[in-house]
Amino acid sequence: MNDTNVIYIGQKPMMNYVLAAVKRLEEGGSSVLIQARGRSISKAVDVALITMDRAKGELRMGDINIVTEVLPGVDGNPLNVSSIRISLSRP
Amino acid sequence: MNDTNVIYIGQKPMMNYVLAAVKRLEEGGSSVLIQARGRSISKAVDVALITMDRAKGELRMGDINIVTEVLPGVDGNPLNVSSIRISLSRP
């Protein structure tokens, strides 16, 4: 997995990320990894499913991983945040 | 998968669902299926990871599935909603 193929889901509108994923794949990438933390996880699932739908059968849903990431909090205490990684690849 | 072992994630505080999942497992269930739609998906991931953490190694993360569900919308038109199912089971 080339790091340039990771799509980090943030605060932008959902379709921005769908179009980014489609573009990476059209430019010859064999896979994309859709990654999100916290409340953006729901959006990541939407992005993955809509990207799959747009690909009309040319993409395969790969592994979906969820893990707790420990980030430095604003007050210096560690902060536990859920994260998801959804892999989409050409068959 | 017995249907009574499905935990549907809704608007209640997250820990309600964690405690429900732990209770089902303590009552002898061999697995729980954590299920959510739309914006509750992020909460479902939190519930799964915290339930895993509480189980201190006694649970195994099973399959994670995401699908688009087509629901009847308020205006009668079909509504596409993302959904997730996370399976946790005893090894």
C-alpha cells in the first residue's frame, strides 16, 4: 500500500473524498485505503460504499479494520479515539 | 446468530450499549452483533472497541460488514443509508 493511496476523511463534504478516491484509482492505483477517526467514521463508510457503487463492480471491498488510537490530548493526557480503515482494491 | 444477540445502536449514551453487550455475553451468549445505520456508525465502532477492551482478551473481533440499505424515505422515495455490522465472539 503506497502512502499516497490513503484517503484521510475529514471535515470536507463527502463527495470530495469519493472523487479523490475515484481519481487515485483512475490514475492507475490498484487500491485505496479510506481512513477516519472519531465522528468521521460514519462518513468514511459512506465514502467507501459510494465509491464502490460508482466503480460498478470494478472494485472489491477488502479488509475493514477498527482500532483504538491513543493520541496526545489537549491537556497532555492521552486520548483514546476509535479509527477505521477500509481497503478498496481492483480484483 | 440468535436475533436476541443483536445490539442496535441508537441515540442512547454509548455506555448503555457497551453494558448491554457485556450483559448478553455474561448471560452465556457466545457472540454479539453490533449494528448501526448512518451517523450512529461511529458510535457502533466505539461500542465494539470498548466492549473488546472490557473483555480483556476474552473476545475476538469477527467480521465487519458495511452495506448500503435502501429504506423507505419520509416522502415515499427510497433512501440509501450506510450500515455496519460488527461481530464479537468468544474464541
